[in-house]
Amino acid sequence: MCVCRHEDGTVRFWDASGVCLYPLYKLSTAIAFDTDADPNDNMNQSSEGEWPPFRKVGCFDPYSDDPRLGIQKIHLCKYSGYLIVAGTAGQILVMELNDEAAEQSIEAKVVDLLQGQEGFRWKGHTRLDVREEPVLFPPGFQPFALVQCQPPAVVTALNLHSEWKLVAFGTSHGFGLFDYHQKNSVFVKCTLNPSDQLAMEGPLSRVKSIKKSLRQSFRRIRRSRVSLRKHHLQEANARLEAELAEMELAPVQRKIEARSSDDSFTGLVRTLYFADTFLSDSSHNTPSLWAGTNGGGVFAYMLRIPPVEHRAEEPVTAQPAKEIQLMHRAPVLGIVVLDGHGTPLPEPLEVAHDLARSPDMHGSHHVLVVSEEQFKIFTLPKVSAKMKLKLTAVDGSRVRKVGVASFGSNRTEEYSESDLIFLTNQGDVHVVSLPSLKMQVHYPCIRKEDVSGIASCVFTKHGQGFYLISPSEFERFSLSTRSLVELRCLVEAPLHQRSQTDGANAVHRCVQGHIFIHFHIIAFT
């Protein structure tokens, strides 16, 4: 199944079991809010003093959708039937699958991510107003809880743990944890940098280039030293060139400069991750929440989940446990905890449904931190660096999308391995082994000029991927020899024209048990 988010506040579900997408279900979140683009308003309006009394029907402005309704993040748990939808104005809807229509009202829980910081004034859009009267929701996913971030910035990270009944969310100002079972906030962490002025504007803008920053720095130096003589400046430049000449780099690596802590959006939350692992000591595992920011920071919180019999009365508590700061301050795109066998921890409720093996809780655990420039493994609970794999220093590319996939053998169903797959800004897809962090294979997938295609790429847990080749067309690819969908057809040809070899619509390239296939294009409206 393929789930798509749209700018008009709708979520569409498609049957992706074959080579074509078939619509299954459409969910609209706009009915929960009071917006300017309400189609019912046009139905009730009539012109006075005109004959015949025509009445406007429908919404005639194609651009009348409120941009705040745009869906930014989706998290679906197919085992419990919960769906989390986050939007542009900081709204997070918690939904549950229901077979019958229900009329109910939604109460918004406002969460202040700034925690009372002084001197900050939000200059972006306002938040959406929730309908005060009860709303009739059709059968399907129906919201029963709403979290409203303040300031109402775009939700940049989202995660759901349906077994613990917790939702983690993050924006450019911080992240928080919400207990949708008791409908209250657990904690909030502000990651806003006081010098970050762009976080007040709302819409994301491009960060100043390094050339512009260097140019401004040199101009400030010149203005502050106007009274100095020219030969003093020449001597300083000569000393600087001599120092740079003495610095020797490895022949196969590039020099990577550490990013300044004053860069824009360093506090923007890029990833959130739940894990049951060892944080306090090596003998007691505990639930935890991990968060990675745009400035290379990683925050880990220990969670206390009450027993099932007291889950409705006792609150969930959290306390900070660990904090990691990457040296180069590159954005953290992914966090994965590996068990004693070096296997990523299973998703919530997978073990309960016999879809995954129980993790090894006897051996030592490790945490893998994926940044734009490198992959680094830390030991737990001491959080000491164990190994790393450099990417930007070797070939100059940067990670854009990352995921964990399980690759099964096409010869026997008993063997499978979990690897890390990622997409770079050059449009190449790489497969890295876990936990050894060894490059396995890589394929050219998307043109490096196709920025929107790279930004829209998503990976499945079985080694497939989707990306947009136009606003209404998907392209699907597979890295697995077992999990693939091929376009198969039969064309009857005369006997004298039949060849001994059958033609194929897809080009297969097999290397070390992996396969890369571009096999079809899906169009939808």
C-alpha cells in the first residue's frame, strides 16, 4: 500500500501490490478545522436583489486551499490501526481506524516548544482554528486527539510507538513527546539557537553560501583594519598561505570544514527514534527516545512507561540521559539502535504478531548515527565511538535519504540480512552492511539535477523505493532479488517470428546477491 500526502490536507491510500496504483481511500483533515476555503460556505450564499436567485455551488478558486492544511509527515501503524498526520501549521492529528461514522469534537492540546524564551517573536503564519462544534467523521480514520505546536511551524520529524501509545514530534524550534492514551504532554525540549533569526520567519529559506560568509568575514576584517599599512596585510596573508601549505591531507580524503554553530536552523529536528535499549547501565534496558538535529546534535531521553494495569492512571515520565555532538555539526538524518547480534531493533508490535524475531537483549547494544557526511557507531551505554564510515570526505557526496531494509535470499526463505540503504545528492543509491559498515553495492538511480525527485524518495523495509518524476507520476525501483514487482505480459506472435529467448521489460543487473530494477512508471490523478 502506498500512502500519499497532499497540500490540500488530504491523505490518499493506493493499492501498490501491482504495477499500477489503484485508489483505495481518501482522508481529508480539513473538516476538523475552520478555514477560509470551506465549500459549505458557497452552498449557503445567495445574492440578494437578483432575479433569478442563482446560488453559487462548489469552490471556483483552484488556489483557495489554505496552505496551512498541507500534510508534511505521516506515520501509520498497520498493526494497531493508528495514523498520525502532521501539517504545515504545527498541527498533529492522532487518528484511529473505525468502521462506523462518529460525531465528536476534538480538543487541541497546545504545546509551547519555546518554553518561555524571551526575545523571540514568531513572524510566520497563525495556527489553524479547531472547530468548536462536533464534527461528523465518515467511516475510516477518525481523529480523537490533536497536538498544536506553538509557534505553529512546519513539523519536520514525526514518530509513533503504538505499543507505548506515544507520539514524538519535532519542528525547527524543538521536539516533544505526547501521550495519546491520557491525552497529555510528557515533556518538551527547546533546541532553538538564540542566534538563529531565520527560525522566526516561518517558511524555510536557503542558507547563506560559504562563499558569501567568507566574503563578509574578509570585508569586516578590512573595515576594522583600515588604518593598518598594506605590507602588514601582505605579511598576514603570506603567513596564512604558509600555514595552509603545511597542512597535509590524506590522499584519498577531502578536507571537511566544521560547520559553525551560528548557521541557520541548527536546532531544526530532523529525525526521531524510539528504542528499548541500555542507557543507564549495561544490565537494565529501558524505553528511550532519540532525537537528531540539523546542527549535528543527538539527544537521548529515558522513558518510564507504567505497567498495563496502571497505564490509564500513572503518567509517563522522561528524563535526559545522553547527549552527542558531532564534530563537523552535519545534520543528523537517521538513528538506529543495533541489538547484541548487530541487527536493528524491530518495529513496535512486530514481535507480538510473529513478524520479527525478538531482539537480543543479552549482548551489548550500539547506536548508529547517520549524518549527511558520515556514518558512526557508538557503544551503549557508555556512548563511545567504535567505528565510522566517511562519505563526503571520500567522494564529496552527501546523504539525502536513509532507511533500513531486510534483504532475503531468492533461493531460500530461511536467510535474510538487514542492511542500510541511502540516497545521495548525486542520485546514487548505496547499500551498506550492518554492523560492519562496509559498502556493498551502489547504483545510479536519479539524475542529480532532479532535486525534487531526490527530495521525494522513500524506501520500504524490503528494499524497494519510490520517487516522483513529475507532480503526478511515480517511479518505482527495487534493490532486492526477492521483493520486486515486475510488469509481465504475454504477446502471441506467429510461430516463424518467435525467438528462442524471451524479451524482458526490465533490465536486471545482479551483483553480489543484490539487484537494481527500474521497471515501471505509475501515473495517478
